[in-house]
Amino acid sequence: MFSMIRRLFALVVTIAVVTAAGGCAESAREEATGKGNIRGINSILTSPDVSFLIEERSIGTVGFKQTTGFSQFDDLSYRFNFDIPLPGIVIPTRLTSDLIDVVADHEYTVVLTGTIANPSSLVWDDAVREWEGTETVSEVFFAHLAPSLGEVDVYFALPGTVPTLGQAIGSLVNGERSPLLEFEGAQYELTITAKDDPATILYQSVPINTGSQTRSTFAIFDIDLSLTGNIAVNFISQGGVSSVVGDVNFPPQIRTLHAAFGTENVDGYFDNDFSNLIYPDIGFGELSQYAEVATVTTHLTLTPVGNSGAVVHEGDVVTSAGSRRTIVLGGVPGALGFLALLNDARPLETFPVMRVLNTSLSTEFLDVYSLTPGTPIDDTTIAQIRGLPSLQNSGFAAVPEGMRELTVTLAGEKTPISTPVTIDLSAGDIYDIAIFDTVDPGLVDLVVIDAQLAP
């Protein structure tokens, strides 16, 4: 009770201080004469989604390697903040705060960096370029936002160009950004090597089309579990798109989950090469190991165990360089199909994360409860996941720490249709869970198919 009162008091005090500070800031400002643009980028590998705010008003939510995109504000002084939700704390925790005197026709980028325990921020200030409409060039920044990576050389050249000492466009250390560079609209390769060592290639991009009359950023981040390479690079557009640029030297990886009730065990082969067994004897409810694929489009064939001359199901699987995916065999005999899941989870410093996949065809929509063990499911309890459709997944989401009992019901109902599963969740854990059909069409199985636990 005392803890709750203390939190409520802190909230009241915080609101009062914010209101007073906002009032003082407004009264001291001069009249606006134009507008500037501002965006936030999150480069902390282990952070959950964070809030980017102007004063105490949200601009947007930013995941790792993501950006809010530019928002326009009057050319006045503002304090821009990054806030993070922390377990057991009602009021989000402030990570960084920057007072920026916004100048008209300027773009400001605030980058959250460091760690959650020791956060910091970078502020980039660039004049807006007014394109006349006849230019054939684009403008590009290169940024190093990977604390675990040392100094590197950056090359940006036509595809097939071999990195040569002295030909790099520049060297970068963590926290640095290159000058704004112009490139003719064409196709390029981004190559990153060890400092003064062009033979040691740390990253080599897929071909990149630069276009013209645009401004973009290529940002180097720490690698996470969603990628198979050593370095993560994202293309960040002015419009707020931040997308992974794959590394051609690290093939994609896929694994297969057998979720087709009533279908026999299967073997798996790539690209009709039946002399090379990739996935041996996958039974219903089983998940294979990852396997590398040679190209981003791979033909996957599943056959009866030991009989490569017959086909249970087959189809093309589309991936991207350096990515990881789970291919789910779903459906019923005579109506089978593949479902692709992107394995984009990463350990979070503050929360465990969990994804639930509903493969059941005997039910349509399901609720999943995550409760303290022994808690009854009644009108006072709320499902963690509500109305999960058949052959759909929840996506990876943060869940509370501690011992949790997971139970499935039909959507909107309170009667369990699965045996409860108890798991002990800790910050940094990643759980992949699937719901399977059983011989009883009124019941389902809830199974942990993969768990990566924090050290």
C-alpha cells in the first residue's frame, strides 16, 4: 500500500513539475518564423521499444535499428526525450534528454545510444536540401552505431569493385557519422572492412539502388539473433523506413516445423537435390535445426521418411540474405501448405519475450492466458493474447518475468482447452510456443518448441 501511495505521489509531482516547466518554456519562447524536422533512432541492442518525445508529448515509438521518421515543428527551443518502460515501474524511466534550438529548414536526428544502464544520445543537425528536380544524384550518410565493433573502413562503389587501400570513402568509429556524400543514381555495393585492411571484409551488401534527389543513411548496428552475419546494416530513408540490408557472404537459414495434424513424419530436401537429406524424420510437433540455403529463393520438398520418390508437400521459400526463418507445414492431408515465420527476436535487457503460433484447425480463434500459477481463469482475469486466429502468430512481445502458467481457451471463453504449461521467465529469455491439434477436436496442446534462455 505504501509503495502504491508513493508511486501515485511521484506521478502527481512529476505532472506538476512538467506542467510548470512547460509553462516556463512556452513563456520564454520567441515567435516562430519557420519549421524544422526531427526524428529519433534507437541503437541500443538490448532495449525494448522506447518512446521519443518532444517535451512530454510522444512523437513515436522506436524499436532497435528503427526510426520515428521526421516530424515537423516550429523553429523554437524544445527538450527532446527518450523514455523506456521498466518492469514494476508505473512512470516510464527517462533515458536521455536534449535541449535543441530548432532552426528553420534544418533536420535533426537524435540517436539513443550506450546502454540502458548508461544511456547517452547523439544529435545530428543538417540543413534541408531543396531539390530543383533535375539532379541525378542522391545524398548519403554513413553512420557507425555498433559499440561492439571497432574502427572500420567504409567502401561504396559499383558492384564487383574490390576494396583497395586508400579508396575507402572514410573510416568510422562508434558514434561517428560520415560527411554528407553525393552519388550518381546507380547500383552500388557497400563494403565494410577492418581499418586499413581491405582484405578483411566484415560486411558486403547486396546490390543497392540509390536513385536520385533523395537523402538517406546507412547505419551500422550491433548484430542480433535475427541475422546470421557479423554486422547489421540498415538503410534509413527520410520517410521513416528502416530496413535491413543483407550481407551476401552470409546465406539465409531456415528450419521446418511440422504442424500438420494427421500427416506422417517427413524428410526435407532443398532444390530437388534428393541425394542431400537436409531435415531427417520430422514428426508432428517437432522443429528441425536451422540449415543454410544457397539462394534467397529455395524449393523445399517434404517427402515420406526414407522415400524421396514421393512428395508430401513442396513449394518455394523466399528469404533474404542473412535472415532466419521458420517454415511451418500446416493444414490437413490433402490440403497442406507452408507458412513462413521471420525469426526476428532478440534478448531484451528488461523483459522476456514470447511468440505464440496457432496451428490448430479444429478451432478458429483462441485466447492465451499467462498467469501466476494457480490463478483461476474467470471474469476478473485478462488473456495475454486474445483472438489468435488459426495459422497466425502473435509476433514476439514482452511478457512479465517470473513463474507463469500458460493456458488456452476458445476466444472469449473461460474454460481451458489445454493442459497448463508452467515456465519460469527471466529478462533476456526468448520463448517460441505453438498450439497444436490433438485427437480430441475440442482440445489443443500448448508446446514450447524453442527457448533461448538468458545466461
